[in-house]
Amino acid sequence: VAADGAGHSLVLARPSYGEGNVEAWAASDAAGGSPGRLDPVSLDPLRHVAINEFLAHTADPTLDFVELYNRSLEPLDISGCFLTDDRNTNKFTIPANTILPSRGFIAFDQNQLGFALEANGETIYFRNPANTRVLDAVRFGPQASGVSAGHCPDGAPGWVELAAPTPGTNN
């Protein structure tokens, strides 16, 4: 998703899979890519933070939300990172002194974010504070009312519909 209009180029990240395999390709490490040379891989610890769950189709009093998960064994400062549903506008800046614990979660609802998610689908972006890298992104289609999507187990590849929304805790 990051290589589809969010500024990253598409790079052959796992050549052993073969160029014809979609899993061989990934977004470049930084926006703008690395034309004509190998794509560098940064050691940014924020790479361990992932969009882990989201709820986009709600009815009052339930609120849309986006949950982040820290896959690492170290707490991470995510202050200044951005969450947005617009590839060209960083709509929400994560507040100063926001520490995501090791294997921990944080969820932001639509009131905190200042925007609601589209029930019919859209893209959510999580960007680094310098706005030079999409750390994670998810594109989703229509969502059933009150049914969140999440990684199960937490941080795993792939998305599933969850039996119940679990903002801020294990899926």
C-alpha cells in the first residue's frame, strides 16, 4: 500500500521468491525510493510498530478506532508519528511522551484522531515523525457494522474479522 501513491517505490525485497511472486515485492525503505542502487534498510526501531486492529463501521455510541501494536521487546517512543486516512495529509499527530510498551497496544478513537474511518473502505497510514517513511499501511474494503479487523495473533501477517472489538488489548 505504501508504494501505491504514498511516495515509496516498489522494490524487489525477497528475490529468492522470484519476481513473479507478489510476496517478493515491498515498499522502499524511504519515500522516494533509491533509484539505480540497492534499497537501504534503516534500523529505525519504529519499524516494529504496526497497525494491529481497526474499526470503521460503527453506530453511536461506539466510535471508530485504530490500534497500534509494538512487536519489539523494548518500549518505543511514538511521539510525533502520524496516523491518517489521506496519503497527502497527516491528520493526527501522536502526542508528545507517548510510549508504547514492549508487546503493548495503544488505540485512538475517532474523537482523538479528529477523523472517522470510511465504513465502505479506505487506507490507513502510520508514518514516522520525520514524515519520510510509511511505517505501516492497510487498505481495506467494506466493513460490517461493529466488526473490527485485526491481526491474530497480534502483529501477525494477514487480517481477520474479530469476534468482538478489542481496542488496546490482545486480539
